[in-house]
Amino acid sequence: MSLALAIVCGLIFGLAPMMHTRSDATAETLKSGSRGSAGTTRHHVRRALVMAESALAVIVAVGAGLLLRTVHNLTAVDAGFDRSRLVTFSITLPPASSELLGRVRAYQRLLEQLRDVPGIRIATALTDLPLESPLASYQTEITNNTATSGPLTPAINYYQRVMSGYFEAMGIPILQGRGFQSTDAVSQGMVAVVNETLANTYWKGRNPIGQRLRPFSADNGSPWFTVIGVAKDVKQSGVDRPAGTEVYLLVDQLATDSPTTWVAIPPPTMHVVVRTTLPPAMLVPVIARVVRNVDPSVPVARLREMDEVFTESIQRPRLLAQLLAAFSARAAACGGRHLRRPGLHGGGTAPGDWHSHGARCRAIESA
């Protein structure tokens, strides 16, 4: 709400310089007229314009304050995971590694070597990085759906494909059931973890553990996944957006060269996350060496701390708040100069005073 108000205030404030320019033009027109009643009209026009500009400055200042408070509140938002000492980077396997099962094996080797590095407590990989995941809509068949409205085949917002150790590495609490285990990779039955929003939306009042779902496909070739756990909601698309419905699938279990569903196709690019006691500067050469061991042609991309990812996710509202604060300060300075001018409260105004003052205000606004 405060963001929308601030944007509206910014648009309104954009008209203030135009009004000021028009006031100068009006003054010129009035100068060429007769004295007496024309002088009185000119005085009222000037005062009305000054009052309007001052009011706009106050509105913009209030909007900037509200937006700054919103940004401050966003910094305290629980994103659903523990980002302390969490470092991430991404790698893209070359086309030569396009064999699906071989691609998964390459990621598994990478994680195994990272876990052997002193100072790295745990490592995992995932398809979409939290706080940066695009909001999507994946049709999904859900058994025992208790939702009273919506389509027969609901649309799930996120399908997150992860590798072993994901919930432990990210620090995402499991609220019901359990997370993925190493034995799930060789289990015959396909398993899934869902978030609490999905469980509360489609199995409200029921135990979600043991329920089943599957990604919709025209030929019904997708397997059914049995829910083994419910994870805490994670802000996937940004801290300023609500958590959507989410399904987690285990890449290690999906690995196959003959996938029957799109979720079993691992993308060439994956995000790697490590929880470590080492500073990022010491991790850079270590990670580069491990990646070279897996594939010398693969570069390490966007190595950064998850704290940085969190900060980037609120960059847009923070920048807007700073701009509005700067605009309101300039408007207040210009409005204050107007209010201090003689003649606004019944006195006269020397010829040329408003010309020179308008030039000064335009200089302030363009600084």
C-alpha cells in the first residue's frame, strides 16, 4: 500500500516543476496587463501555486517516509531459510554433457568433492534460487483435493528440483513428516515434499503425509509422487511477495536417460549452495578448483553470499524510496524559498524577484 502511495506521489511531484514554469508564464502575462485588479489576481495566483507546490512536497515526503519504513520492514522479513554463512554460485554444463543421467552424475561428483573441503559443512544444488525464482503456473493433479474453488487440475506456482541435503543446507525446517534421505534416490516409489501453503490449500483439515500428486501431462505419462514431508514456506520470488504453492522433487531420484515427465529433465544450469565457515574470498579458489576437476571447461558464475541475494531482492523498493526522499527534499527547499518571499502575505514584490527566484528553483530541481 505504501509503495503504491509513494509511486502516486512521485507522479504528482513530477508535475510540480511544470506548475512552477506555468506560474512564471502567468506572471509575465499579468505584468503586461493593467495594475489594480490585475495585480491582486497575480498575487492570488502566485500564492495558490506556492501553496500547491508546498503541499505536493509534503505528500511526497510522507510517501517517501512510508516507503522507507516498508524497506526497513522488508529487511526483517523471514525468507523461510537461514541465509547466514550460506554461499551460492551457478554452473552450466556444456552441450557435450547433455546426456541426462550423465548430467546428474556430474552434479553429484561436484557436491561430493565440495563436501570433502575443510570448512564446508554441507553442499547441495537446486534448479531455482530462492528470492529469484520466477512465479509460474504448473498444472498438477492432486488426490483428495479439499479446495472448494478453482480448477479441477490446480496450478502449482513452483516446482523446485533439488539434490540431496537441500533442506539441511538451506536451513529450511520440516514441519511435518521428513525431508529427503539418501535412500530415496533408489526408492521405487517417487516421493515429494510440499510447502505449508500447498498443504493448507489443497489438504486443509487432512494429513498431507501420504497424499499424492503428479505434474499434468496430456498422455498421463507422469508418475505419481507421494508426499513424505511438509516444509516451511520460502519466499521464492522475493521478500515482498507472498509464498506460493510449491513442490520439491529429488533430482537424484529422477535421474534417468528416458524421462517420462518434464520434471525428470535436469536443466543444464544449476545453482549450488554451500554452508561454510570460510569467508567467500577463501572459497573462490577452492570452488574453482573443484569445478575444474569435474569439467575444466565450466566457469563458476555469480559466486556470492545469500545475504547479498537477499539485499538485491529489496533493491527496487529501496532505490525508489531514496529517489522520493531526494525529490521531497528538493521540493521542500524550493517551496521554502517561495514561502519566504515578500508579497505572499499581503506585501509587495519587487520587479524581477519572482523571475530570479523561479530560476533558482529550477536550478534546485535540475541539480
